Amino acid sequence: MVTAFRLIASTGLHKGDREYQQDQVGLFSHPRANGCVLGVVADGMGGRSGGRKASDQVMLTARQLFERYAPETDDAAALLRQIAEEAHFVIKLTAVSAEQEPHSTIAMFLVNPTGDCHWLHCGDSRIYHFSGNRLVKRTLDHSYVQSLVDEGEISEDEAHDHPESNVLTACLGTEEEPEFATHQIAELQPGDCVLACSDGVWHYFSPDELGSVLDSLSPREACEFLIDKARTRARGGGDNLSLAIVKIEALEPEGLLPTSARARLSRR
């Protein structure tokens, strides 16, 4: 980035109308590198204990590996893949003792101090990149319904209310090696926002609605608003909800420091 900036971030988590919480969300600030942050959403599946064990394992693996990450020398994309692969392996081992087979989606984004952003996902938890209120890019679900859209058999609108919208074609913990999708944003700009969320959130909003909310509210206010509105629209039948938001803000030009030193993670 050519101007000073700061990262403003928040997370939201709610069990919705379910009896128990299987989603997990994390937003980790790097212990040694200012302006380096990792956001993670994991939607666990496999019964009360199975799903939660799976999503907990995603968070534990992400935190441990991120703490060893060196932004100046390490490959961010390789780190995200390592987190996903190791979490997948441990979740498979957990299945031996779990009451039901544990599985989890994963949606992760990593922002480096120099402003580049990397993401990886598996399953139907999503990542969105907005510039102001305009959608730049989002992940495509690893799901049966998304495959129908890709093949032109149904439209995006029809996919939204398809009765098999919860059938996944890839997730962590399966016998087969899961499919990972990756993306890189070369340089985030002031006004950009990155959102990771489970299907309990995105299912109730169009991209235009999400963009408007993220552009007009702080990350903390946006988390609260999106959870409340999703619960209202679910009408008592909503899933667990989890989301992590990072927003880029420009700073005043006085007293500029080198980019790597001036990026800060703050929470509202």
C-alpha cells in the first residue's frame, strides 16, 4: 500500500435456532508482526460433540501454525494449505473416538503487513472481498448445488432455495482428500473489506445487501446487524452463525511510518 492504513476487525458467533453450537470463528493478530491477521471460520458437522470437535480442531491448528508464521520470509498460501491439511488429518483421527463422524468446512483469509491478502476455503463457508459496497470476488461453494450452477442446470437464484443446498462435495474429515480453493489479492486498498462467514449467515443475504452493510457500518456493528437480521429472516429455523470481518481504513498522512510498521489491528 502507498498510504498509511489500519485494519479494523470483528467477529460474530451465535448458535441461531439450533440446540448447540458447532460453528467456530477466530480472528488472530500475529504475535510479532503488526498488521498481520488471520481470519478463520469453521462450520462443524457430525452431531453435538463430533461437529464441535472438528471446528475446535480447525481453530487450534490455525492458531498454532499462525504463531510460527514469519510474514517476511514464509509463503502465506503454503501456510493456509498446511493449516487445512493438518486439521483435516487430525479430524480424521478424531473420528475413531467420536460418537459421530466429525467434519468441518473451513474458510480462511490472511492479511500480510504489506497489504496482500490470501485465502483458502473448503466446503460452503464463504469468503467475500468488497471494495466499498461493490463485490469484487467471492468463493464458490464445494456443494452439489454449486455443481448444478456450474453446469448451467439451475440459476444462482434457484440454487439459493434448492432442497439439497446443504449437500457438500468437499469438507475436512472425509475419507477422500478434500478439495481446496485458493485466491490472492495482490494489494488491499482503503475501503476494502474481507468477510468470511458460514452458510448460516450468507444464506439470508444477497451480495448487494452484504456490501451495503459492510460499507456503511463498522465491523462490530456489521456483525451484530447481520446476525440479528439473519435470525429474523430465518423465522425460527436458522443455523449456527459465524463471521469474521476485516476492513481497511486509510490514516491521516501526518507522521507516516514504513508500511510494515504502521499497519495496526484494532477492534471495535
